[in-house]
Amino acid sequence: MNNKVKFISIIAAVSLLTGCGAFNNNSSSDKNESESTTTTAAQTEASNEEEASNSSEETGTAIGEPEKTDINIGYLNSTAHLLAFVAQEEGYFKEEGLKVTLTQFSSAAELVNGLESDKLDVAFIGSVPTLTFQSQGHDVSIFGGAMSNGHGYVIKSEFADKDEEGVEILKGRNVASVKNSVQDAELQILLKDAGIEIGEGKDKVNIVYFDSQKDAYAALLNSTIDAASVYSPYASLAKSQGYKVVYYCAHEKALENQPCCRQVAKTSALSDSPNTYTALERAFIKAYHFTQEEHDKTIKDVKKYIDIDEDFIDTEVYGGYSVSSPDPDKKGTVTLKDTIIELGYTNDYDIEPYYNTDIYKNALESILSEGSDDIYQSLKEHFDDYE
């Protein structure tokens, strides 16, 4: 069987939106007022810098003006990346002095290429491809999170009577998946635990690889493909089209709290522009807070980028199948790294130079210093436990 059959995606890419704003800029009226006093502009600026320095010393967090304000963020056709959508639509990027452009891509490889060619400043990429790219020498670092869980597999209804019968029903089936993906790694983990071999035969599972999740899902239209991998929102879409869910990873003990998409940037960019990335992270943290309080508006924000039925978005975001959080979850990702090395996905490497938790820590501390509540406090507790 040809493992790279091409299919037309049934979900079209959405249009990109942009937002803009200023950070600590004086208006013309401010300048006039400044000129009418005995305090010079230079003295005012020095005073502001001193106040900012004192504030940083008090909070233990160095937050300054962004080194770069025009930011390009890449994402996939997934509700998993809603933190960027909400931050854009609710004006949180603008509040942090950033002008952000969001662009949809088809695969993790495209996103990494975007980072390395400096076309992107941030990419939301699955944890497994990020780890394998790092191990192959790509100088990209994880600095935040996007979603945990949210994946699974679906199968044609003639092969399953109900949802969540488990990987055993995949025996003897041709399953469309994406190589170097969280979905594929999770399936291999479950098959290994169940003692099921990969390959052709009635007692094995034949995995057929495609270039993207869109292609893998579209492959279900082919009579030779029986099941396919999914990430949000494809599971809800599949159910609406009559397919059965083989499993949700959130309901599998071996896959509990699986770190999925991560915030990724060039390693050098994080060190060269720490204020910019701290500002971005503050916007993501604010977006997370919004999602916890404003369900209906969050769904509408997401729909502008992932154009499917709002009920599907509601299920994927708030149905208990995934958690969208900005926390970098280093502990969980390192555990996943060890697992995929054991599976033979990649060779071992030192992840420390490619995992930056300081950006998130500083951003969260700066927000907490401005005022806290139960939602922000829960982020702090999670970070303290899983850094």
C-alpha cells in the first residue's frame, strides 16, 4: 500500500487576522504637558526607568518594554491553539504593546521551517515533533504550553458498535496517521501496552502515514482506510459524520495529562528578546483566564479561526477531552521525551538548553504582582508542581 496517498482536506484554512497596539508610548498631549513643566523629557524617562527598576526589584521579575513589537505566530487547524485566538480577539496582545499576525499552517514541519527562516516568531507545535526536531539539531526551544490531551482515533461505523471500544478494534485494520506526531506516539504506546503488533495481518494494526492531520482524516473517504487519527476538532467532526471514536487519550490511563501542543520559538530569539516573549506570555496567561470565565465568548473567538459548528468547539474546548493552558509543563514533556525515545522515535539528547521556563515564570509572577485570584493562583500551583 502507498503510505503517502494524497487527499484533499475537507476543512479549509481560515483567514488570518491582525491586531496592533502601543506599549508605554507618550501621546502628543503628554509631550505638550511635559514641555510646559520644568522636568525635561530625559529626566522623565530616567524617572520612569527607575520606577520600573524598583518595581522589578520588588517583584523579583524583570519586565521591560518589548524589544520587538511586530510578531508572527503560526498555528494549525485546531482548537488546541485557542490561547492565541483569544489573546488576539480580546486585545491582550495589544495591551502588551504587540502587533500580532496569526497564520495557519498544515504541519509541524512547516511551522519549524517558519521559525528557522524567521518568518515566524512563535509556533504552536505538537510536543512529539518538537522533541524530535530538537533531537535532530533544530535550535528551537519550548517556552510555554497550549493544550494537554485532545487526541484520539476514529473508525468507520461498520467496524464498531459504539464509541471508545479501545485499540483492540483496530486489529486487521488500515489506520491513517501522521508520522512524528503526538497521535501516532500515543497509538503506539497503547498498542504496545495491549500486546498488539504493528503491521499487516488480522491480528496486527497497519499504520498508513500521511503528511498532515487534514490528509489523514480525509483518507477516511478512501475505501482502503478504516480508521484515522484525530486531534481537536476532528473528533467532534467525525462523530457528526457517523464515525465512532476508538478512544480519547484523556480517558486512557497510560496517556493521562499528555502534553500536546507547546509554544515554540528559536532558542536565540528567547535570549535576544526576553521582554517580547514575556509580553506574549502575559497575553496568553490573560487569555487562559478569560477562557475560564467567558465560555460563550471564547467559543465565538475560536470560531473566527476554526470555522466549524460552535457546538463542536464547545465539546472540544469544554467537554473534558482537553485542557488549554499556557503552562510549559516541563515535567510532563520530559516524561514524554523518555517515552518516545523508548519507542524508537528519536535518539536521546539533552533537553535542558531547549526548555525555557523562565519566560512563563516571569510573566506569571508579573501578573500575580498586579493582583491574583483563584484562576491565576491555580496556574502558579501547577507551575510549581510541574516545572
